[in-house]
Amino acid sequence: MALTTIHKAEIVKKFQQSKLDTGSPEVQVALLTTRIRQLTDHLRVHKKDFHTRYGLTNMTSLRSRLLRYLKKQDMQRYSALIKTLEIRG
């Protein structure tokens, strides 16, 4: 199930840097993380859904690149995001 518009707006509001910010790395990573968690739960039930697995792989790759970029740009924002989203250990 995809993210609803209301749920997506809540995530954007929580992680945005300014009032009109919808595309900062923090917002993108937060949206990807929620979608990745949904797909992971889906794949636990439907083990042979290889199309979803392919999409999940692409999303985790994109999230990894965004996190690498954020880490290179601002380490404090990176560590705060990692702690907030509870990813990477």
C-alpha cells in the first residue's frame, strides 16, 4: 500500500527545513524510509514477490546515496536524521 497524502504531508512537515521545503535530503530519506519499511513488511508475507523486491532494492540504493550526500555536506544533520529515523544500528 502506498503512502497516503495525509501521511506523506505529516512526514514532510516533520523533516522539512523551511515552510516550503519538500525536497531536502532529510525529507526524501524520511519518505523513502517509511516506504521501505512498508515494503519490507509486505515482503515478509509475500516472499516470492520479486517485482516488489526489485523496487525495494532501488529505494534502498537511492536512500543510501542521499545519506552519503548528506553525510558529506553536513555531518550533524546526518547524525540527527539517523537517530530520528532509527536506521543504521
